[in-house]
Amino acid sequence: MSFLWGSTKSKKNKHRKAAGSHSPGAIPLQRVKTARKGVPIDYPRTLEKMHGESLLFRTSLLSELVGAGKSGIGPPDLVHCTEWDKFHDEKIGEFFHITGTDVSSISMPIAFLKLIKWNDGKKLKSASLKNDNISTYCSFNLFQKLDIRLRYESEDVYQVNVTNCSNGNNDIPLSDLIWEETFVSCCIRSMITNLDCERKIPGLVELPFVFENRSVTDYKRIIDVLCRFLPRFLECGWNSTKSVYATILNNYLTETLLIFLSITPAFITDYAIQVLDNLITNDPLNFKYYAIVVISIMEQSNDRDMEMIKKIHAILDILLPELYGLPSDKPDNSDIINCITDVLNIQARFLLNSGDYELSLSVATMATNLSSDSFESWFLLSRCYTFSQEYGKALLSINSMPCLPEYDIIKQSLTTAFNLTMNYYKAPFFHTREHCTMTSHELNHLMNTMHYENELELKTIIFGRTIMPNESKYGCIDDIWKKSCLELGPISGPQSDNLINFVSQQEVDSIGDLTLLKRSKETRQRSWFNEQVNLLLMELVARIGWNAVLQLRSDVFVMESKFKMIDSSDELSTELRKKRLCQRWFDTIFLDIYEDLSISTSSQENKATAKYSGLEWELLGLTLLRVGDLSDAVACLRTSILARFDPISCHQLLSLYLSLDFNDVYMKRFDVDIVLDLLVKLISFRIRFYDKFQIFALQVLRKLKGQLSPEIIKNKIINSPHGQEGIAVVIDYMLECLSEDGNETDLASERPHENASFTTGELAN
């Protein structure tokens, strides 16, 4: 039985009414089976300074964020437990955050809270069912801005409250719609958070969502509900660092659907397309949203080119005449323009990848003319000019891009609030400071309830006021868990893409290359926008060289400082005024690239005599990645990992592997044995800190399946030095999640009727 997913059938006439009041519409308690005996549930616990303060903080935080319009996808779910310290006769509050549970009804949160009590064997001996032993589960509904709270004492005593975070009203009846919205909210948080370390909180538990049962019915359920909610994409928010505004393809709901399909078997993609085709027929008012998402799914699957081209032409044949027939001041105009632009961007990208540069240039030009503030359209236009060898126009296209913000203000509001108020965590910084801040009587309480006999052993897993046990050893590699994990702690929060933020100050001070250190501090957290512009410029540098790019820049642009100094009587002013004014942010990126190239050149000159620490090799590797020197960057990052396991370098290398085509010249740098070794170590590191979902690892493993069969992958893991240490079980489970066997037949009986062929004629009717 899975406590993560699916419904549990209640036995007739076996329900007992819960004591206390229920909110109107609350669903009666359903019986659930116990989990496997003797298998502990691994979860952290943070001790509150004052009992109940985490619940008060959540109430205050949500009220503040909703009032400011910055709630976004909301914080992770919260689990709060009350323990009783018998010796001091006082309540002690413990809590942790979690994603990946099914909150489509009250039964699953109840099942989860029961499993915590039943399976935590060490606590079970001292646990009692009196009124002081209370657990609370909180989950945020991002659509209606509601916080659903389950207060649970026992199987017969529980209460559900729903609070409107905008006005504090808690007299809200529960309904099927509220439960469904909360379920979708949890889906979005689970997927988006798992791939975004900045959103993660130290000690966040990430459960494997629908994948524990690996049931086609579960996959089908998530596809059905996400597809039906697509017309409500504006309510879900979007990443403002990647797009100026939300569109049907730039939002967290569609992103969640695409992420889900990237880690499920291919026949689930077929099912999703069929569901959307049915919605096109049954919900004609929103047909364009469903049709565009179908096109995006086909683009991601990378094996439906002909179908995708037909659907692109079909939707454009409908939307373009509709746009030209509307008055310019009609409110629907912007929505149709955004939809058309999304489709044109997909078409331009497909043509560019197919080598048809002339036609892709035409499509990208049309997209930028239609939507001048679409970053993706300008990005594609610049690449088209680069491949067409019109390098001056490529620079002009970059300069015309909308400058996207460095931070997403909504995400930043949430992470900042957690860092300022919920500062229970203290990083170990390689044991250079005392990272346990518990009092002696709190330590004594923990030793009694967790049955630790050695206080020093207990302190090794305490980070500030957060205790991080992991007793099941699922996915354990001893070298990783006993060394890197305890030295670094969880890699999460802002600036989590640079090891310099997780090592001791002494190690930072010992870096000999001061220029490298300076650049690393300046680029601790580079914006996505800067990274994309950097990629475009380095494509130009790879083709014509840095000096030629600088000369081209001088021919095309005039710098802002020089422009202000131009005198109207100057003979050169007419010539200079014909040039385009270089955007300040673009000028800054040129300066950054110059500094990175200087470091790259210096490293080449000193390659034979360089003696770097593991941290310095990583910083140099990250710098070389920014200037496109992939071969040397890979060598530096691998050297960093050899010096000591570094999850950030490991993630960077696997991200590069994931981004390359199989026929790319740099792919030879990634021997499958090396990729597998990196992957199992990264999985082990993350699973130690409760990430049992690991979408990124599933995506890497899926690509590896394109090179090796699952049986060969399993054999390589078993025969590796880590094969006997628990990681083989995890890899086997992940391969089963991606398996194409055994479920397609079941799916066929559950597929919707194939009565929705997307054609222009039908849509017009």
C-alpha cells in the first residue's frame, strides 16, 4: 500500500465519527492499511524554540504573501508534531516540510500521519495517544489561496479546517473542487521544487509522487487532471526570469505536465495527446490552449515531427485570420498574439535544428514582429542570423531583447521569508564550526525519544535545530553519506549552484588565484537571462573569434558613455548617431566574458604547473563552461570530483551530458561508465537528504537507456564499487519507472475514444 498516492477503499459501516467539529464538506475518515513493519520512514525533524511557532509563521507568511500578490505556487506542505517531554513536563513542537503527497482527499494526509507514528519505531515506544500527542498537516491551495489544515490526534479524533489566506475566514465548506485544486497545487509544487534547488528548504522531504506504485491508472489520473486545468494556467504563475509574462507554454502548470511526461514511459505521452485531442472537441472555447500544448508535447518527444508540422499549420491557419480580423483594441488580442508567438517559436526552433536557416529566419522574424517583448523569439532570431552568417544582425537581435530580471520576485519573497524567519538550519562548513545549537535538555529529550546512546553520534546529524536521521540506508553509499553529506549538508536555497557557498571561509581564503576567486564571487548566482545571452555570444566567438566579435560590436554599436559625450557640432556625430545604442546590460555581459576569457587563457598557460585544490578546480571548470571551453571544463570538474565528491560539479557534468546530442563531438567525453558513476553518487547524496523523487536523475537515466539496455545498466551498477551498498536497488526502481513493458496493454483499455483528429475543418466547425 502506498501512503503517497491513490485512494483507499473504506469498508462499509466501519467508519466512526470523529470527535470535535468538522468543517462543512469534510470527507469522513477512510481506513488505511499499515505500511511494512520494521521499515522506518526517513524524515527530519526541526525542534521549535516555542511550541507551535512554525504554524504561526505559516499563517503569517501566507497572509502576507497573498496580500501582496506574491504567494506564487506557495510553500511546501508542513507536518507539525507535538511531543511531550515527561521529565520537564512540557510540550515540544517538531516540524518538517514535504512535497509529493496526494492531497486530493483527507484520507492520504491521515494515512501519512498514521504511518509516521506506526513506523518510527524509536519514537513509538514512548508515544502515547493522549491529547498532547497531536499532528498537523498543512497544504496550500494556490488557486483559491486557501490553507487546508488537518489536526490529527488518532484514527477517531481529527479535524479539518480551511482558511482563506486573504481575509482569515475559516468558515469555508470543503468541496470536490477545493480538493482537486489542492491536488493540482501539490503536483505543481512537487515537480517545480524538485528541479529548482533555490526553492528547497534544508530538510525538505520529497516523496516520489505517483511513481511508488508505477500504476498506469495513477499516471492516467495525473494526466487527466493537469490537462483539464490548462485553461487556468494564468492562476498558476510563471517564472519571470524566463519570460516577461505568462503564456500557455510559459507557466508552471504546463511546465509541470511536460516535466511529468519527460520521466514517464512513451505510451503515457500518447495517452496525454489523446486526452488533449478529446478536450479540443469537448471544450471548443479553449481549443487553442490544448492544441498548442499538444504541439509542445510532440516537440519534447522528438519522434513525432510529421504530426507536429501538420498541427502547427492547422492551428496557424485558424489563429492568424482570427487575429487579423479583430479590432486592435480588443482584450483578446494579446492572448491570441501570445498563442501564435508560442507556435511560431516552436516552428522556428524545429526549422533551425533541421538546418533550414532561411525559412527559420523568416518565421523567427515574424514572431519578433508580432511580439517584440518575447525573449524566446529574439533568442531564436539571433541564432538564425548566426547560422546564416549575418553576425552584425545577430548582435542587433541580442541588443533588442527584453532584459529579464535577475530574480523572480515572487520566488525570492518566499525564500527570503524562510531564510529570515525559519533560520533553524546551520550549515556544517566542513566541520569548521559547531553546527548543533540544541540545549542540553533538548539533546537529552532527543536521546530518549530517538534512543541514541551516544550524544556525539547524535550531534553529527544535527544541523542547527534540525535533526536529519536516515535509518533505512536506502540508496546509501558509505563514502558519500559519512563524508560529503556530513561535511556539506543539503545543497539548497539561493546561490546553490556554486560550492563556494558551502565550504569554510578558511578554504575560500586559501584560494591562490585571486582573479578566479573574484569572478566566482561575482557569479555566485548568475541569472538565467545572462546565461542565455552568454551562450549566444560564445556561439559567435566560436565562429569568428573574440577579436572579430569586439570589432563587430564597435561597428554596430555606440556605448552609452560615448553617446552622451557626442557634441552636435562634431563631424563624427552623424556617423556615430547612425549606430545603435548598446544596452547597458549587454555592455556588462561583454565585460564579464572578457574577464572569463582572461582566466581561461591564463589557465591554458599555467596548465602544466597548476596545483589547485578541489574547490579551485570546480571554480575554474564553471568559468570554462561560461566561455564554451567544454573539453577543459569537463576535465576540471572531473578533477574536482576526484579530489572530493562535489555534488555541484557532478550536477553540472550530468547537465552537460543531458544537453548534448548523441552525435555531438563532445559526447565522446562522456563514457557511459563515468556517467553512471557520477549519477549513482549524486543520487546517493540527494537521497540522504530525503529527495526520493529525483526528476533530474530519472531524466539522465532515460538518456542512458538510449545508449545501454536496462539489463546492462543494472549489471554495471552491481559490478561497480557501489553495487553492494544499496544504490543498485534505487537504480532498479528508477529503471522500472521508465520501463515501457507491461503497462501499455492496460493503458489501451483506459484510453479515451480516438474521435478527435485535430484538423482545420473540424476546428473551424
